[in-house]
Amino acid sequence: MFDDLFKRLIQPNPAPLPDADARLALTALLVRIARSDNDYAPRERALIDQIVQQRYGLDPAAAKKLRADAESVESEAPDTVRFTRVIKDAVPYDDRLEVIQALWQVVLADGTRAEEEDALLRLVASLLGVSDTDSAMARRRVEAQYN
């Protein structure tokens, strides 16, 4: 089912992703950040469902299916460097910035910033070409939502 996406992810110069594959890859990135602290909590899964529901206009069942598919993709996806390179090539900067904000939502969902999540988010932001300043502003917007 995910063979084409995996082939693109492991190519040295991947072609841009079709919309459905980009959705799946972006959702898998949310799953990867949620799993990075080895505590993939129900609250994080629910938040990922909510994010993809709003981002892609999905109903709850479709959002859960997308997340479930993304969990499979994430567990088999290549290293984060190649994974994010495909996303960077396929997604405009403003959308990548929204992804960073969504990643911060997942990181901060449990009220703590685990070192593993922080480190992975810094790496992902850099690999996606999102500046430290823009990432910090995205984090502040999310923190304001939680306060």
C-alpha cells in the first residue's frame, strides 16, 4: 500500500509527492515526534487526529485512518533526514511552518518538553528549512493556546 511512498523516501533525489502522499508523510512526521520520547500517549494520538481533521477537512473516522496509516509509515520510514527532505521538497514554506506549529502542539500536549522531543523538533525544523526564529514563534503561539 505504501510502496510508492517508501520508494520516493529512499531515492537520492525524490520526486515531489502527490497530495495524498504528502498528507501521509506529514502525519507520519507528527507520529514520529510523538513517539520520540517513548511515550505515545492517547492524548497525543487524539491531538494528531484533531490536527489532521482540521488541516485536511477530514471527518473523525478518516482522521483516525490517516493516523493509523501514518503510524505504519513512520515505523518503516527511513531516517529523519531523508524523510524530511522529501517533505521539504514537496511542501511550500508556509505549510512547513504550519507543520512545525503542529509538531509543537504534539510536543507540548502532555505539558512537558522531553529532551528527545525537543532535539528531534529542532532537527526537523532545520531539515525542513524553517528558521529557528520562526520555530520559536510557532512554539510561543502554541504555548499561548495552552495557557
